[in-house]
Amino acid sequence: MIYEGSYFDDGGTISDPTYWYNDVAYYIERTHKLTLDKPCITIKIPFDRLGLDEHMDQVVLSDFALRKWVHHIEALNKLIYNRSRSDKDNGAFYCFRPTNVVLKRNASFVETFSEKRYLCLMITVQLPFKNNDKAMRMLCKMLPKEVEELIANWDRNHLNTVFEMVQKQNRIREWLKHSDYCAFIANGSILPRNKEGSGPLEGALPFASPEDIEIEICGLRGMGIKHGVTVITGGGYSGKSTMLDALNSGIYNHSIGDGREFVLTDQSAMEISAEEGRSIKNINITPFIKWIPQGSAEQFSTDYASGSTSQAANIMEAINYGCKLILIDEDRSATNFMIQDNKMRSLIKREPITPFTERVRELYEVAQVSSVLVIGGSGEFLSVADQIILMDNFVPINVTQEAKRLCEHDKPHERIPFTKWEMERNITSNHFSSYPQGSGTEKLKVSAMGYLMIGDEQVDIRGLYNITSPAQVAAIAFLIRKIAISNQDHIIILHERIKKALDDIEREGVDIVFSSFFPGFERWLELPRINEVLSVINRMKHLNIVQ
């Protein structure tokens, strides 16, 4: 049966808002002070009820459990659904629906209490308006019954299969770290996505590596992409952008059924594009922009960047984050930033832009940053590439030697002097705050239009292609807010401060950054990379950035 724990302390306040059904705990807390009818409930299931090993990977276990739990929430909602009533009138259960990447989340996690381990599942519940009997039935009968169903149907064999797959994914990642390769696409992978982008396209052609560049890792055969400069080319609708998108998603492990389970990429990789209109603060873009009219290219700042200056800044910032693999699609790039052919060089005598073609080899040879480029409209990159893959109706062909022969009689460009790629970027505490100037109340909000608001800042995050979900955006927002309110120093060493915050999250859980003070947030958070946190901070307009 369900019974109430020690609910009030001697002072008459709630001390333990926990209910129990058998040995499963139900911890109830408010989601926000303005939504008292939508509490948050954390369900805590003892490991021994599920036959779990205490030493298993907690993130993989939590991800597996959450994907199973989603189906049970759907079953609960079917029992109470009434299409003639809104959720507020009818009541509803909500849980986080994960994408196909495996990440640390607050919707499902492992907790240790009194030396006993629990698998925890977090949900929110919309209680039916003025219907206490139904609310009690939902919380005290329906929910515990469905949790018991989850326990009864727990599939340890399937869980073991998932663990074995993740272990192989991680072994391949470890191999990549110490090899000549920065990415791997296994034969049989399904790269095209369905219309919703939620899974593999039905009937799509499985990936098959060209035989002459096929490698084997941990018993899997597929295409390896070496460090250096790789060009993916082909006609329209040939699958080249699909391959780049798959490589971009490969920074994270994928769940069974995604089709890209063994598409694995250097985890520091970032997709870089032109981002016209973004804010840039005090960054050296001289490797690509030699001079700026009435401005400084060494300490470049603008509230509204052009396509070329934004792409230059994006690359320089990515290197500063520690990125070792840059992914670029020419369709998302500024043409004048990427290339300048011989005719245009002859015509234009005074050109401030050093095109990416002239820096891409140096970027690898000097800064050890590799590039994978999708190119369909210009042959300028063929002469500087180490490997060239032609996509022909989603079939990859190694055309490196053929392409190099085409470039034999090209007039070589004059080699430009090497540049300085390293830079240190920190901020002052001035204007780095969740409090708008002159206000005693914090402001933190994420807009569905692609903006993050914190204090006086409205940050455009639409150009950040490596963010996986709104839950990750929310985690970034709360993490930046936590750093801002806990800061005691005038100079903030960003890498150090963010790394410490992410280490705390790894150790204590993603929920440590959450605050119920702010309305409008869903309850769910997903762990971000340091790259995306820094990318958001670098797009703030009011910061003082020092080098």
C-alpha cells in the first residue's frame, strides 16, 4: 500500500514529502510556485527490484530505463485521455522523451541513499482541476501500478545487449583517440533520416565503404576518415550533406535503432557555418580577415556580423574551445570566405579576406585541427585535400587520385605566412549577470524562436548545430546562470569555471543547476558540452571579453 512518510517537522513545515508503494519511493516537489497543480515526482526504484549490478554504467542504464518508461507514460495517458477536455481539466502525466543520443539527464538517473542504490525516474503531473478524487487516483493507484508494470517487464537481456553495444562504441572512440583517424562510419549504417528526423529513413540504402579506404575496428568494417583535410563532393541530392550531418551527430553515442549507432566522430568536433547577424566580442580574426574598415581585425567586435566575419569568428572560437575537427557545408557558408579563384584574384587587387582554401592545410599542419568539407560547386579545395569522397546516389567512392590528376596543371597559389591560432579569452564580471541592470529580480528564459535570455542578454542560438534538444539549451541557461551568481572574481577564467561546473554535474547530477524560481521552463535538462556553453557566452552582446 501507499503510506505517507514523515511529512512535517517540529516547526510545521514539510520535511519529507515522500510516499512509498512497497519499497519504491515517490518524492513530490513543486515544479514552480505558479504551477502548484503540476508537481514534479521522482520515482526511486531499488536496484535489487530490477536485478541490477551496482557497478554498471549509470548513464547507459538511465537512458535505457527512460526509453522504456516513455511507453508506460503513454499507457497511463491513454487510460485518462478525454479529447473533449484539456490536460488542465482532465489531468495528464508527462516525462521527457529523449532523442536518439545517449546523454546524462535529470529525467532518469541513479541515486545512492543509505548505501542503497536507486534508479530514479522524474515526471511531472498535471492534476485535474477541482477533482481531488481523480488526482488521488492518478498519484496513488495508477502511477504505482504502472511502475510495478515497468519492474515486472524489465528486460535484463535487452539491457545487456545495450551495454555490449555501448562498450563497443566506447572502444572504437578510444581507438580513434590514438589512431590516424578522426571519424568512422560502419558498413550497414543508415544515414538518411525520416521526415520527422527521429530515426532512419525507411528503405534507405545502407552505407558501404569504398573498398580501398575500408578499415576494421573492434570487429566492425567501415569507412575511416583520417586526420587532415577531407572533401565530400557530389551532385545535388547525392547524400553528401547527409553524410556530414551523420558525422556531426557522431560526437554522441546513439541508441539502438537510430541507424547511426556506429557513426563515431571525434567528440570535440563542431559544425561551422556563416552566421550573419551574430554578435562578436573582441576576437582576433586576422587569420582570415586582414583588415576591417574603421575597425580592428585583431580585436574585432560587432553586434551584427557579416557572413564572412561570423564564419571566421566561429572557427577561431572553435579552436579556442579545443575543437580538433571542423565540419563545414558550403551551402551554409559564405562563398567569399571559402574560396577565391584565380580570375577573381586577378580582378580584385585589394581583398581583406584570406579564403579558407589558403588556411585549411595550415590549420591541420600547425594547429592540428582537421576539416571535413562538403563541396559541390568549386574545385578549389581538391588540390589541398588529403582525401576526396564522391557521393553518387548515397554511394561513397574514393576519387582522391582522380581528383589530384585534375589539379596537376593548376597554377599553385602563393603560400601565405603562417598565422597565430592560439588565443586566451576570458571575461570580466561586469555585465555577466542574470540580473538586468537596475533590477532586483533575475531574468532567465528560453524562447521557442531560438533565443536564450539571461539578465540583459538576448542570445541568438539558432546557428549552434551541435545542440541536441531544448533540454540541453535549458541546461546551458541554468549552468551559465549558476556561474554568474556564484562568481566572486573580477576576471572569470571561462574554460576553468565551466569545466568545474560540468565536473560537478558529472558527479552530482544535472539537476544541481536547476532552479524552480523561473517560470516557462520545462523540468528537463540534458548535459551539454563545454563547446556549446562557450558558444552561447561568446554570443552575448554586453560582455567585456579580455585576451
